[in-house]
Amino acid sequence: MHARSGRTVRDLRRENRTAVLRRLYFDGPMSRLTLGPATGLSSGSVSNVVAELVAEGLVEEAGSVDSAGGRPRTLVRITPGSGFMIGVDIGETRIRIELFDLALTELARAERPLASSGPRTARYDVDLVVAHLREGIAEVLRSAEVPAELLLGVGVGVPGIVARTPEDGAVVHGQTVDWDAVPLERLLRESVELPASVPYWIDNGAKTLGQAEMWFGAGRGARSAVVVLFGSGVGACVVTDPMGPGRALEWGHLTVRVRGRRCRCGSQGCLEAYAGAEALLERWREAGGRPPEGADEETALTAMLAAAYPVDTGTAPDATALAVLEETAEFLGAGFADLINLFQPERILVGGWAGLQLGTRFLETVTGYAREYALRYPASRTGIGLGTLGPEAVTVGAALLPLVDFFAQGGRRPETEPTPPSPAWQTALRDRVSS
């Protein structure tokens, strides 16, 4: 049966379910009465949708509130234990795998370090990465005692550009990590022991960071934003719809100096060749600095910042480290100015483990350079700040990828509909999490 707009009744029911689930997710618990105006649905539609969702175990009662002169109104919320997501961050120093419930409570975590020395091809060996994911996914499910059949999906943030083909699904083109058309989705399906109905959502790590910050972090309330990711390399995500997934930008490979330093992508003069943590430490070393021997990038960058900005006011700053960092601030400011001129965002947010370390020291300086190099009008309307979700935001954003699709499908699981968990099982899980 088709509605007048061309949509079927099934489409309308799915859209109504989506509207209720999203509103409960961001603003719940809510009463059925307040859900009506919040979703634009009639009271009858709200009652029908909520009754369906309660029967399926996706929504549960959550107390009540007094009403003016009437009976208390029952509140409802999304049931945290009715579904689970796995988020994966294939980072530069480690692979992080986390299991979340629908309330984004972390239930279990596994980490696998990547080699801090040696050729990058060995560090990012595809077979090794897939093995880490296979073991880590099994570990978090086993640790939290969550049946794989209850997974809404596995989201994976990766370095590089993600394309999709009918044969292999998500294919990763990660030039800086020597991944040339790696069929990561197919490899995971062949290796990881999960039901065939569990979907994989693989996307650029900066894009998953942007999703997390817009939903739960410093991007909330903004109509548009650019979220930048600083780690060993540099990436960004531009968001023009607060609820949308954003678009990944290879911002780190913007040319900031013609015939400049050789970038790890093979080109010259890229922003990443000056501002990525790997390049920053190389420049410090080339200028005569002494990064700690054998330390990983995170430890070495901490040491560089400590040398340039000593906590002890009686200790003189390391002039070499300070000069490299000050030059980097200008490069970053120029890069931010390009983002402002191109996209005119309401906010620019800085994230990633290196970005958060650097930002706490000289974000104000970077902002000054950005306003100097950018056009005055858009620069005056763009706020620049740090992300608020910490260095693990990529993992959170990756876990949101299957959740976004789950809501878009009206809370229907893909392909097959597993049996919902029993109320007793949900109660036991919540008690274990809260303790």
C-alpha cells in the first residue's frame, strides 16, 4: 500500500520509529505526551510506536513525572542492553577495540600495540591488523558475555580513503600506511567469527571522530563544523548537517610549501610533513633536538612539549623544541585559514591524541595565525577549540556508524531479527555495568 507521497505504509512506520528512537536517544527519558511535539507525530502514532518498541525490548519504562492536576506521566527510554556496537580505531600507535551498549556505556576494551619502530609496511601489515581485530573482537564479546547475535554492527575507523565495491565491500586506500586497495571488509568477514547478519561499517578515522564530536562533544549545537584529527598524520572531517555523517578531507595533504619537505605520502610540502606528530619529531631531531631513544610517538611528543614549555618556571625552555613548535603553529594556522575560507564553518574542533596535546599548549597561537591568514568575515564567525571526548573519540565515533544505520532502519536489525534479550538478562547486564 502506498501513501499519497509515494512512500509505502511500511516506509512511514519506519520513519516514525526512527523519529521516536532518535528523540529518546538524545533527550530521553521522555513521556509519550512530550514525544508528540518533539517528533511532530500525533499522540496516536506515538502510542503505537512506543508500544511496538516496548514489546520488542528496545524501549523500557523509566519512572514517572508529576503532571499538572492529573496522573503522573510514565517516562520511557531506550533500553541500554537491547543492542550492542563494537567500535575500532586502527590508529598509528595501537589498535583499540571497544564494546558499547546502546547508551554508549563501555562494557569491554581490548588494545593491540603497533610496532613503534621499523618500516611502516611491517607496522601496518594487513594480515597482522586483521589478526588483531579477530582476536580483539572475540576478547571484548567474551569479556562482557555478550552474544554476537545481539551486535548491531562493527564500526572501524581507518587511515585513508574508503571506497566500496560490490565484490569486496569497503576497500581502503591508505597511501601513508602503504595500503593499496585493501579489501578490509571482505578480509574481516572471512577472518572474524561473527554471524553473517552482523554488518561492518568501515570509514575514515577523521570522519568517525567528527561524528562523535558532533553528537556528544564540542560540536553539539553547531550547524556546521570541521573536526581535525592530529596523530602521526593529519586528517579532517567537514560536517554540514549536525546529524549527518560528514565528509572526510585529506587535509593533511594540502600543499603548504611548494617543493617543501617530503611527505610520507610521497609528495612534497604537505601540511602533514610539518604538523603530523611523526614529522614534528623528525624536524626536532634534524634541528638538533634529542627525542627519548626508543620511545613511541606519544611519549616522544610529550617530552618535546615538556622541553619547550617546562613546568618549572626556573627551567629555561629548550630553544630548539620551542622554535620548531612555533613554526608548526604558523603552518597549522595557515591550514586552518584554508578550512575557514573554503567551508566557512561555525566551528573548527581539534582532536586526536597529538592534537589534544598540542592544542593545550598553543591553540591560541594557532588561532591568531588562522585569523591573520583567513578572510576577515568568515574568520570572525568561526570558533576554534579543542574536542571534548578525548583521544578515544575515534572509537566512539566508529561505534556510532552501526547505530546511525540502526536508527535509520527504525530499530530493525539487518537481514535477520535475533531474539531480543530477556528482561532478566538485561537486568543482570545493567547491574554488572553499574557495579
